Amino acid sequence: MKPFTSLLAEVRDCKRCEAVLPLGPRPVLQIHPDAKILIAGQAPGRKVHETGIPFDDASGKRLREWMGVSRETFYDPKQIAILPMGFCYPGTGKSGDLPPRPECAEAWRAQLLAGLKQLALTLVIGQYAQNYHLGKSKRTLTERVKAWPGEGGAIVPLPHPSPRNNMWLRRNPWFEEDGLPQLRMRVRDALGCSQ
């Protein structure tokens, strides 16, 4: 296996999808072999593409609140790895951003995940990340998220923290009432926090 720094340099220089990306390639990820938590998301949005900082938008603010972590902790790659299913902004469709390009996961995901030796917790956000990390299922995203606290495990399925998901949050108040306290406890445990 390649040294992790060499692999990461290759990923950051990837141009596999250059011909089909509306804004061109700009892989956005955060990863370090010492990371204790992995956030597996979908793909960066337009704003994140522009800044090059993962979850540097309203979704990221909400996700940090859900997790109960500061911006400083969130952007410490030795604490939290952020590895979306697609590393580049895929463009916009009729009802929001397009799905993540599959080339990233095929080319890089297994190699990058193999380098994460300290992981204690994986947060999988959205259908594509859940299917990859938990396997395809007949369960809906809502069913997976609702079942997690009882099933436990080191992989936690989450809805997308996007403001576009406000309707889902209103329809599923149990998530904020029951799910988030458990999520915050798991995050604290994974990071080794005493509070």
C-alpha cells in the first residue's frame, strides 16, 4: 500500500471526472490516519467547492450542532475525517445537487479507509453513504436512522443536515429529542472527551 501522504496527494490531484464536472475538479476532503471519527457524506455543494473546506456551509453548522463539537474540533483532521462519497461538486439537477460521481468511491475510498486505523465512530449521511457503509437495504433512510440507537454499532446513519431537510426534521421530532443526545454521547466517547 502507498504511503498515506502520497495517496492523499494523488486524490487531491485527481481529474478523473474533469470532462463532466460543471465547475471542474476540486476534491474536497479532510483526512488523517489518526482520525477518531469519520463523516461519510454525499458530495460537496457549490459553496464548499468554492471554499475547498468540507461542510463550510449551513449543513456543516447544523452537523456540528448535532455532534456537539466546536468548529475547531470539527476541522482537526486528527480528530475528524470528512470523506464524502464524491469529492467534487457534481452539479445541480431539478431538485438540488446531483448524486455524487461514482468514480471517487471506486478509485479511492477503500484505500483511504484502510489508512484510518484509529476510527471509533463513523457517521454516514444520506443514502449513498449509507448504502456504501451499511449495504443496500429495503429500509428507508428514516427507518435506518430511527433504528440506529437500538442497534448501536460504530456506524451511525444520519439524515442530511441541509436546510433543505427541515421538513424531514419537522416530521420526525424523535430525531432531535432522542437521537441527538445519543449521537452527542457517542461523539464525546469517540473523541475521548470527559463531558
